[in-house]
Amino acid sequence: MKQMKLQRFPPALAVFLIVLVLLPIAIGEARAKENDRQFRRALPGYVFKFPNDHASHDDFKTEWWYYTGHLSGREENQKFGFELTFFRSGMNTANQVQSRWKVDNVYLAHFAVTDPGRKSFFFQSRTNRPGLATGGADQQKYRVWNGGWTAQLDNNAHILKATTPEYGIDLKLVSAKPPALHGKNGVSQKASCKGCASHYYSMSRLQATGTIIRDGKPIPVTGLVWMDHEFGSNQLTREQVGWDWFSIQLDDNTEIMLYVMRVKSGGFDVNSSGTIIGADGSTQHLSLSDYKIDVLNQWKSPSTSATYPAQWHISIPGRRVELTVEPLLNNQELVGEQAGGITYWEGACKTIGTVNDKPINGQAYVELTGYAGAFTSDI
């Protein structure tokens, strides 16, 4: 199986663990002290306002805009999974000189393509600072960018663009549903401590049209995309060793988001939770006791010898949901090649099962961290 590893940064939440630990060294800073720059925490009472809340929230420490989707062209071998993700990490500014080079935030982006027809997985990442306007996130309107990769709103449509020599995307996404708030009123608790949470919502059913570029050749595609936007400060604890996250889009026009936070003592943190999003856009919060995730198969990485779950059965008895989730490719592992880096699995998956005893199909993305070594940094 061919795997292209062109850059060194893994995706999703785990990539922030690298940024927060290593990037201050790269720019000649010590790690931020608690009293140098005060960041807000995600607490009850926050009121979302859209489209304003699509924009950046620089008063929180970490933030990401995360698109995953499944695209199809006209030919059988033109089926793809993709990720385009933008991250913002607030930095310590106490000891920085007041100049155009002052670093309030550091910006990272990653772009990944799963190409099952070729049995290949491609990934590239970029890191930039605001000084030369090569990376940024607008606080007034939704526009984030990094080295020419962009995500923004245009007449209520999400426009995504990313280009590399191997793959690229140029997509227009139109939402079939309003934003779905996760947790309790948009506060997604990650641990029991006060403020160990994020403000978190999803655009769970974005209809995609546009092109994917493979080997320099544009392929017209349509598809279905999921967008997560999350912002908070110091969300996790040292007792947590990793997490498994699922976004599932079913053919009956419903969606499911689930995550479990794994802890050192074994099992899951009681704050693990999920959301069912109805066909009408309504949401139902799920606590850990409302669902069960069983591992049906495993895959051992030839690169890292880490063993990952590779197939799951998800049961939500109260909603008569029984689903099997399976990767399109086993090898969708991102290997942290930089010293101290995090190795991480992020992958496009298919879904089959039943809802109310009726057969159903769907698609999913799954994110797995901590299987090649526990993380210890805060995000």
C-alpha cells in the first residue's frame, strides 16, 4: 500500500500538541505562562450567533475549522475522501517586542486525500505566522487562510481551495441544515474540571460541488462534507491518554457525532458524549451511557508498530441504531517524523447497519489518537 508522507505534522486535535510544545522553541520563546496572556475558557452561558461565530475567536487559546468529506466523480475509480483543516494557536506575547513580527497566533493547516482507487493516502501541512500575511483567521468575517489554502463564506456558501502538485480541491459547499450545537448548549465538556471544555458546533450536511485535482488533472465531483468548528482553552487533563472521534452521515438524512476520551486507568472518561442530528436539523445530546462502541477488528501499522482499531460496532439502543463502521483503507496513519511529534490515525470510512430495524448505509470519518503513545500536552 502506497503512503505519501510529505510533511511532518499530523492532523486534527493532535497536531496542536506539537505546535504548543515545539513552536515556541522555534521562535525563541519559553512556553506561555498562565499569567502572561489570559485566555477565556469555554463556560456555560455562551450564546452562538451565526454567521459571526464562523469567524475567529482570538480570546480563546486554540481553535480549528475542520472539513472532512467524501467526493465522487463520474468514473468508478473517482471516489475520494478528503480533509482540509485550519488551526489557530494563541501564543504568549509578554516577552515579545512590539513590532510587525509580534506573534499573537500561529496558524497551521493540513490537507489530506484518501484515494481508494489507487490504495493511497496523501497528506501535506503548512505552518505560518501573521507577520507576512501568509497565514491568518479573520475575526470579523469567516475567512481563514494558510499559504494559499483558504476557507471562507461567499453568499452563505463555504468555499474551499487547496493545491499541491499531487492533489488539490476547489469546492463550493451549501449547507442543508443549520449549525448543530454539541454538548449542553454548545459547551462540549472534555473533562470534569471547570472550563475543561470547548464551544463546539458542526455543519453536518454540506452539499459539495466542484473539482478535485489529481496529477494536475481536474475531475468534476459532487459529494457530502462535514465541518467542525471548535474553540476553547486548556480542555484536557493529564489523565487522558487519547480519544476516538466519529462523524457519521447516514442516507436517511441524519448524522451522528460521537467521541470517547480514553483515560490512563482504562476505559472512558465519563464526560465523553455525542449528538444525533435529525433530518430536520434538531439535535439530541448523548451521554456516554447512551451509546456503546465495540472494536471488531484491528490493524497494526508497519511504520510504527502501533495497533489501531480498524472496524467498530456502534449501538445507540434508545434510538434503535446499530451500525458498523469500516475504513476505506487501513493505512490512513499520520506519522510524527519530528522529534517529540505525535503519531495519529485519521480516515475515511463507510457505514452499514440498521435504524429502527431498517437497513441503512452511510459514510464516516474517524479520528484516533494516543495509540502510538499517550500525549501529555494541553490544548
